[in-house]
Amino acid sequence: MINYVYLYLVSPLHTGGTTQEGNLLGIARESHTTLPYIPSSTIRGRIRASVSDRVQRIQLFGPELDDIKNFAKDYQAATEKELKQLEQGDIWVGDGSILWLPVPSLSHGIVWISCPMLLERWKRFCSIEDAKVPVDYSTNISNKGHVYLKDAILENLSDWPEWKSFVPQTPETTSIKQLLVLPNQHCTTLIQMSLWRQVKIKLDDHKSVQGGFRYEEAIPPDTLMYFPWGITSQANGTAQASQTKFEDLLSNNQILQIGGQESLGRGFVQQWLGNNTSNQGV
């Protein structure tokens, strides 16, 4: 069974990418869509670090070399299991994907955008088979005569009365009200244009600029994302217990800091367990 967790970005989030173009430090991107995402290793590492009980940490996420060297006997005494080599734990964690991303609008303030591809991807994890992914240019905006998004002017938009099926109806998402579904290609372009770019400089001992400027990309706050998770085949006889422990772990850490620049207030997200029944419109 595949479960999922929602992430609502409280502040801009930067996860390091593999390339740097000129003075622009990019973020992690999917190779086939070029859309920003959060690597599963980043999410897993952050959640793992929040577990104080070492036995539970090894059971859920697997051991590290230090655990095998210094904790094998204690772990065996607590679980009656030997700890001899690196192996996976009971929980697997997937990549974080965008569901809705906010963009500025001259006509409507803020509009959250997505596309059929992203909505189809999310729908695979949810029990909403009866909800049909909307066609391009569908919206729930009431005054939709002309919608201005950056360099685009949109008109002749289609009504989307079933929009609540594609937004979790929880207190965390009450601000997500004006939605617009764009074609896949146009959505990717607009997301790229809407990323935060922070200018950074380095000062020398005399407070003078040393070197040139550098720009860092970040996913904007108020973006709604999610990541899937589940139980591995390693969880032989402990699946239900491990699932309960992981859910309790998430419930006790509703605010997480993911990525770098924690001292600058970057990467803070509010997370909560996905609930299939909460996705249904009311």
C-alpha cells in the first residue's frame, strides 16, 4: 500500500541541484520534466534525524556504519535481531512533487497553478477514481473574464466545479482558493518563471563585496507538495508496528526544515498525513 504526506511550504525551499549555469545556483529538478522536486534522500534524512530512539531509527530507516560498529549488541538485545551489515529499514520514502504552486496575478492577486500531468500523478496515490482530471484552462475563479499571469493574458476559461476533489480540504490549505489548470508545457514554463531567486554576495573583512553576485533558486512559499511512502519488504512481521511508529513520528513533527539555509528561515514546511477521505469535495 502506498501512503502519502502533504507538504505546505511556509518559507522558500532550496535543495541543491547538480548543475550551475553562470552565477545561478539551481535546485533539484526532475530530468524528464525539468520541474523542481525534493529528493527522497533529503526528506528521509530529515525525518530520520528527528528520531531520538536509536532502536526505532534503525528499524524504520536501516542502520548506518556507526550503528553497526557501536550499537549492534544493544540492538540485538532490544529486538532479538542481529545487526551485521547495512540494510534497508521498514520504511521507504519517495520524492516530493509539486501539486499546486502560487504565481502572482495582476488581476487576481495570487493564483495557484497545476497541470493535468501533475494532477494525474497525484491521483494515483488517492482514492478518488470518480474525480476526472480537468481539461486545460479549467479554473474555479469566479471573475474569470481575463486572468493576467505575468506575461500571459488568459480568457475563455472553463468552469471547474469539482476543484475541491484535487485540493485536500484541511485547515492547512484554506488559503488555496483560486486555481488554474494549464497545459503541461505552459505550466512548466510558468513554474520556472515563478521560482524565487535570492541574490547572495560575499563580503571581505572590510565589508566590501568580494567576487560577483550569485543567485540561488528556491521553490516559493505557499506551494503545496506531497511525497509517497510505504512499507518495504524488509518489514517481515513488523509492518503494522512500523507504519504506526512512522505515522506517530510525523504527527509529532508537524513542522520540518528541509534543505539548506535553516539559519535564514529557509525550507520550513508544514506536513500532515494524507487522508483519502479528506480529499473529497464538500
